[in-house]
Amino acid sequence: MHYDPNEFNDGLNILDHLEALADQNDKVAECKYFLDLATQEKDKDKFRWLISAFFGAAYSYFEISALRAYYGFCDPKTGTPIKNNEVLATLNRYVGVFLKQNKPDYVSTFGRHIIIKQLYELRRGNTHHYPLSIMSSSQELPEGFQFVIQSNNVVPALTFCRETMMLIQEVDRELQQHF
């Protein structure tokens, strides 16, 4: 059997993809899962892998939330997507949300809140440029792991990730009021 990507894409649109996505609570649980594992991991490489997965899940949480804000509801008569302005207003306090003009089904986000900005920068660097730079500041691992950001700035890794997780849970509680 030969895989033809054009056959797979025939007839699929953004609404089909939304139906296949796990719900938002799944992304929150995924973030928590990887963070919980990282809090037990003393091996620096495995810790880095888990944090990388945590960053991916956290980034995905905001991307999927934005996608659902634009395409999660449809006019029952026409099937046309209706954007959820309340969700977008909430999201916009934490991430900027925009549609690409040449790709109307493509929704993207960028960090606005200081924690989310840092998350996006760390994730982008890790995904597109280089592995996370992590050093040990003490023998108490994994608490002693720190992100090295530029040459003169270190951030306690688990502290940053816990703050990110708390923020995601706060955003999720706010968003649940509008779904």
C-alpha cells in the first residue's frame, strides 16, 4: 500500500480537525504529567527531555485554545464557524492571537504575559535552534537544575515550570467559563 497525502487530505477541513482534537483539559493534564515526571528526574538529559515535552504541551495548550476560539462553534444553520470573542478576550491577556491572511485556517499565538513570553522563547530555542541549556546549581536535584538563558542569566527550572503550570491552570479556569 502506498501512502498518498493528497488522498488523506481530500474532504478534510478545519472543523474536521477540531473534532479529532483532544479537549483542552487533556492538554492541561499533559502539561501536569510531564512536569510531575520532571520533578522526580535527577538525570540532566532525561530532565531536559521531560521539560521539552512540558514546553511543547504548554505551547500547544495556547495554540489549541486559540484554534477553538476561532473555530470551535458553528452557526447551526450554515455551519460557518463563529469566533468566541469572550475566549479570545481572555486569551489575549496572556497570548496574542492572530490569523494568517494567506492561510485562513491557520491560527497562531505569541507570548504577552511575562511567563508565557519566556516559555515561548525557551520552547522556540529548544525546538528550532539548540537543546535547552540546563546546569546544576546544587546537589539537590532536580530542584537544583537551572535554565541558562543567554550567558549571564539563569532561571530555576522547576520554579519556572511550576509558575507556568499554575498560570495555565488559571487561564483554563477562566476559559472554562466561556465554553
